[in-house]
Amino acid sequence: MKVVQIKEELYNYIESADTRLLKMLLAVAQTYIREDYTLPGPPMDRDTLRSRIKAAKARIEEGKFTTQEDLESEMEKW
């Protein structure tokens, strides 16, 4: 199905939808828009990604991380 056909079909559903369906469609659309896992700036190349992973693993091995318990305790103070 082409994009135009999909949009037309969705439009027809929206035109005849009850409140429940409209709320579900809105929730799906909002969730879809929020799922942006990109960071601002140019894309990261493979070498940069690997070096960042290596650095992160080194920090973990050095004990430079926050445990879940510590984070939860800190959050209670907010």
C-alpha cells in the first residue's frame, strides 16, 4: 500500500472514530514521535563509538559508576 493510500485510510478511520480510538491513535502517534534516540550533531562513526564504549568499560572496571540503590537513594533527596 502506498503512503497516500495509508493516509487516506487512516483519515477515514479518524473521521468515523469514537473517543476511545482517537485517544489510542493519539497515544501511538505521540509515542512514535518521542522515540528519537539520536543526539544532536553529526552521526557518530564506528571508530568513535568503539572508543566511547572502550572508555565506558574502563570507567566501570575502575568502579566509576552509580549503583541502582545509590541512584534511588539520591532521587529521594530531590
